[in-house]
Amino acid sequence: MRHATIIGTGRCLPEQVITNNDLASIVETSDEWITSRTGIKQRRISTGENTSDLAYKAGLRALERAGIGADVLDLIICATITPDSFMPSVACMVQDRLGAKKAAAFDLSAACTGLVYGMAVATSFIESGMFQTILVIGAETLSKVMDWTDRGTCVLFGDGAGAVVLQASEQKQGIRSMHMISDGSKQDYLSLSALPLLNPFVESGEQKITPYISMKGQEVFKFAVRTINDLIQKVLAKAELKEDDIKYVVAHQANYRIIEQAAKFAGIALDKFFVNLDLYGNTSAATIGIALDEMNEKKLLEPGDKIILVGFGGGMTSGAILVDWT
Ligand code: UT7
């Protein structure tokens, strides 16, 4: 059987650092409140680069780390809820800039679970024999969909991109198990409107949309803690492994208290959960790719390490992947 292995990771963060104190000068908040409720100390905010720019740079770095050229890519998937445009997709823009001439390319919308969903799709294409080498990117410029007068949301998010390159291998290694699930009945927990339905044939012209993220924070919090634990148990069972076999859990970086509680529920030591949300805040589809690239750079991952990637987000979507690191 063919397996999908991770052969490269990459990330790109905008230069501009915005601290909690910086935010306290534009909304009624404080470093103390943000730090104690979320663990976030700062985030990167783009002052010029759009989602495709960050996605391209993260993708290029992942290819460099993998030691391959863009010409071998069969597919590029970009997970994002903040594309430059509805059309063309960010993935097509990245394909052009990378010069990945033989690759198919499309965007995927699964909010903060986007990279995990993208990796699951890529793994299925690889295992089926359809494709050999796939670049999956999670990229966001959430700063353009923030209500910068709403202290309940604008302090949580940041901009950035993370990427992984997956390739087929005949060895029994790489992605060992996956689980994906969605619950559309909870769609009002996190939302971001697109264009209203307005055309000459619509009778009422009064359709207002708010082009910002809105969120039921406490509902998302409870959903996240429960879901992270459920998904960890699912991928462990599918891979026939136990909690003790896991070296690291790379959970979506939204709130340190979510990670703390999920670790307790899952019976996995908190220090096995990688955390960098203090530096970047919640970058939605990008968090897990950014974390993986940092871990790779810090040489935290060794061949044979079992790690779990677990995401949750608007939709509500959620998913996990258990990786046997190569
Ligand atoms: O990718 C998924 C993205 N979303 C999440 O993961 C969100 C999950 N939820 C959370 O992380 C937490 O629910 C929040 C951090 C968003 C909020 O924390 P909380 O402990 O649930 O606070 P809360 O919403 O119950 O608000 C408590 C108080 C309120 O004031 P009153 O009504 O008690 O007077 C808020 O108005 O804190 C106030 N508040 C703030 N105060 C200072 C809300 N945001 C802020 C702020 N600074 N930024």
C-alpha cells in the first residue's frame, strides 16, 4: 500500500508585530486580560502582503526544505477563509508564482480545520495512486475580516501561512490515521459573511451583511475542548496506538486554556502539546502548519515520533491526523 509522508514544512509570517499593549490603544482591553484569558501576547498583522503572498512564501520554503522543485508537484491545495479573490483561487496564484506547471490547484474552505482537511484530502489522493507529490498550504490574512472595534474578537487573531509537502512512499510510515467530521447545525458559533444575494430580480434591496468574523466564544470553547479529546481518541484507536505512544500533539492554536483543558480530558501531559499561540495568536488554517515548521526547525521531531495534528473551526469543522514522522 502507498503511504503519504511529510517531506517538507514551511511558514511565512508578516513582519509587523502587534502586541497586546498596542491593541489596548485601539480597543478597551489590556495585556492582563488577553494573556490570562487566552495566552496570546502578540500577533503578526500584514501591512501589505495578501493571503497569496504569504501562501507563496510558505509553500516555497516547504519545497526548499523538502529539497524538491515546484515542477514535481501534482497538486496544490490552499486552505483559507480569507482568499485574495473568489476567483482565481489562492492555490492557482501560488501555482503560477511557483511555476508548478503540471499541478492542479484549488482552495479549500474549512476555517481553522483547513490544513488538516487539506492534508486528509492530499493523503487520500496519494494513497489512491492518483497523485505522487502534493503541496498543502493554510494561509490567512484575518486582519482584513476583523471588526477592529470589537474587543471580543480582534485580540484573538493574526495573519500568517504554514505549509507541508506530502509525497507517496512504499514504506509503512507517514500518515497513519485520519478522522474528519463537521456539524453544520453549529454554523452560528463562528461566521463570516460573503456577498449578499442582490440582483435586479431580488424584490427587497435591504440585505445587509457584516464582512467581519462573529463568534460565540464560550460555545466555541466548549466545542473545542470536547472535540480535541474525541478526535485524539479516534485517531489513536484507528492507528492502534495509546496516549503514551504520542510524542507531541499539535492542536489548533486558539487559546491556551482550551489546550490545557483538552490535555486534561485526553490524559496526555500538557508539555506534549506544542504551543506558539503566544507569538502569533490564532491564524486559523495556518496555525498547525506554522507550528510544524517551527518544530521542524527546532529539531523537535525525529523519525519514528508519533504526533497528532488536531484542528477545529467554523462550520463547525474538526479533524485530526496521526503522523509517524519520517
Ligand atoms: O478558531 C476558533 C476561534 N475561536 C476560539 O477559539 C474562541 C474560543 N473562546 C475563547 O477563547 C473565549 O471564550 C474568549 C477568549 C473569546 C473569551 O473569554 P471568556 O472567558 O469566555 O470571556 P467572556 O466572553 O465571558 O467575557 C468576559 C468579560 C465580558 O465582560 P462582562 O460582560 O463580564 O463585563 C467581556 O465583555 O470580558 C469582556 N471582554 C474583554 N475584556 C477586556 C471580552 N473581550 C475582552 C477583551 N478585553 N479583549
